[in-house]
Amino acid sequence: MLTPKTLAVWLAVFAGAAGVKAADVGAPISVVVTVEGQKDSAPGNFTRDDVMVFLDKERMRVTDWSPILSDKKGLQLWLLIDDGTDTSVATQFEDLRKFALEQSPMTEIGVGYIRNGSVQRAQALTTDHALAAQAIRLPIAQPGISASPYLALVDDLIKKWPHGEQAREIVMVTSGVDPDNGPGAINPYLDQAIDAAQRAGVVVHAIYYASAGHLGHSQWQIYWGQNYLSRLAEETGGEFFWQGDTNPVSFRAYLNELSEHFGNQYLLTFLAQGKSGFRRLKLSTEVPHVSLVGPSKVYVGK
């Protein structure tokens, strides 16, 4: 029987015979990384040599560092609106449509609605941004209709999203309230969504907007909904936007920031060595006044 230890020895022997360094043997992992300069300004000439990648404090070798808005990569972006959102969100639709129209021509945009624990696709991924903008409609605004928005992400979007060369990102407009699980510190559906996104290399951004009905003015529900969204975005390398426990006056500043991030994002590929399973990821650079934003963990397959 071939044990893991024996396999490692054979791999080392093979690598030596083939003239390959031991550091070149590993599982290739790709993640989206946002490079943020001082005061959100665009960083200068930032290359893969400026990036340091650590898994559980052990440094890994970077093999590729490509802008997502390039002919080599590209971006697939889903705009998701919670169908349980209050209808006053319609005041933000002009900004959402402009956001869709202003994206890079190579970006594919899809529009979906979170309903009954699933994603109802109003427009499939397309580079025709006018079609995507036209697909944005009023939510049904039925309290609790979204069921768990986190289950919808896992079962009806991330698991069914074919993986290609493009970066994959989601912008959710939702209160984050989870009627299926209820409020509280423990939410297994949220945990599943984070794990699924990290496994698939999907970045999730969220904009808070209140739910229709009682859920939209329950301080207890609002508090935990925002905490869930903040954690989801933080652990997948995304951004969470909110304005206290009230609805934002305008989405425009949030959407402008996201567009700037897309222009400063890279698909980072590195060789993961060591144990399989979820591994803690740390990104670092010695370039002054620059920070690197990515997922908190990655999944290394067997």
C-alpha cells in the first residue's frame, strides 16, 4: 500500500530526476487579491515579486499574478438582490444600472434574485451589460421570502457556477437576515457559504438594505444580519457596505469603490505544499503603503 510518506519520497525522487526543484511540487491554488494603495489610491508598478504568500505561516511559491481585467483572465460578476428587500431599494436602481453599464467590456454580468433559498436568474452571465441592467427589477418584498440567503449562495449559485480562467465575484443587496436559522452567534448556513466560497475562490461583497416587514425594523435581526454579511465579505476577500442600522442614502460611493477594486485586482496562483484541507492564508508585501486583501482561508485538495 502506498502511504502518504512513501508518496512524498517518490515525488521528491521524481522531482530530482526530472530536474524540478522540491519547491515546484505542490497543488496550484488561485485566489483573487485586491491591491489597495494609500487612501484607496492605485498602487504603482506592483508585480508578483512583491507578493508573499503564507499558508499556516509557511511561505509558498507564487507562480502567476495576472490582472483580472485583462484578455488573459476576465471577471464574472453576479448582482444578487434579496427578494425580501423593502421596495424602497428601487431608489438605488439607477446607480445599480449605471454600475453594470460602466464595467469593463470583458466582464460578464449576471442578475439574480434570492428567493426561497434559491437564486432566481433574471439574466444569465453576459457581456451585454445593457441586458444585465434591464434585468434589474423591484423585489417582491414579501417578508422572509429569501429563506436563508446563505443557503441560496451555496446550493443554487456557487455549486452550479462553472469554473474557468475568469475571476468570480458576487455583489449582494440584502439585509443579511436569515429567517431559516434565526439570529444568533451560530449560523451553520453562513459557515457553509463561507466554506463554499473559499473552496471555489469566489469573492462576496455585500450592501446592507433593510428587509420588508418586521424583519426590517427588528434591531436584534438587523444586528446579526449585518454581522453575518460582514463576516462573509471579510473571509472571502470582499467588502461589506452599510450605514449604521439605516438604509444608505445612495449606493453610488459603494459601487464606485467596487469598480476601483476591480481595476486593482489580480488572480494570484501559488503552489500549496503540506497538508490538505482548509489552510489559513496570509498575504504580505514589503511595498510601503500597500495592503493586500484576499480570503482568510483556502482549500487544498488531496
